[in-house]
Amino acid sequence: MSVTFTAELAGEPVNMANANAARVLGALGYAEPCGVDDAESFLGRVLIALAVDPVDAGRPATAKGRLIDCGRPQGYVQERLGELRALAEFARERRLDVVWG
């Protein structure tokens, strides 16, 4: 499963695994795995998260039986927030909402 962030007509959606998306959504202050927000508000949340969220230490991969969690590399959240910033700026210029789910 995954969560995709996009804006209508956006060339490059931002896609991430559920566990990683939950971490990024938490940094943005969103509680739901699906949603919509206007680009200005979304961009504001991204900028705040970039300013206050410490560098992501990452998480090692783990396996329990058939369940595998691939983890995430150090700095993952900041990298994804940078991609979401570009998406939000794209959406703001075109007066589009940012949608995820």
C-alpha cells in the first residue's frame, strides 16, 4: 500500500509507503491518511515542518515472518518534504488543491 500526494495536472506525484507517509503526514500535522488542502495552507505546513522537524534518523529494515518493513534512510522525511514543497508551489501557482490518499 502507498499514499500519493498530487495536484490536478501535476506532472510528478509524490508517492510513499504507508508507514513513511504516516511519518511525513505527522510532521505536517495531518492525522488522516487521505485528505485535501489548499496549496497555500499545505505549503505553510511544509515550510513549518522543514523549519522545526529535526533531521530524520531513519529506521532500519525489519522482518517478522512474512511481514517486511523496508525501513527508511536517514534524511528521508526532509527529502520528501522538499518534494512536497515543490508540489505545493506548483499547485499554488495554478490555484489547485493538494490531494493525498
